[in-house]
Amino acid sequence: MLTQANGSNPIADALDKMSYDYLSTAFPDLVIAIDQEVSTGSSPERLRFITQRHVGADRENLALRVEQAARYMRKRQQVMA
């Protein structure tokens, strides 16, 4: 995966934001829960695993969107800190 000098990947960053925007509209309660988990230090990968465990393999896309949105939210929190 190509990254810029500052360690970011613009395409991955945009996809993470797209997932955040999608979940914010479609599942706002889930975004609140993701925010709470990210604030307590949960990794995006852990949140994907939790989602997969609860929704099953047929909702793999939701689990991936949760991971991407969590990654976006964690980056935002780091910038604000």
C-alpha cells in the first residue's frame, strides 16, 4: 500500500470517511457506540470482530464499514488531542 510521507493513504482515508458518513446516516446509534469504544481505546480491528460476531457472515460489509469508520474516528480524535 502506498502512503504519503506523513504516513497517510488518501484513498484509504477517503474510504474510511465514506464509511463513517454512511453509518452516520444509516445507523446513527452504531456510530455513537463506535465513538464510545474508540474513546476507550478499542482498535478498529476489534470493533470489526465484535460486529462480525454479532451480525454474522452475511453482514461482512457492515463489519468492514465499522472498522473503517472507527479508523476515521480514531484519527479525528488523535488530531483533536
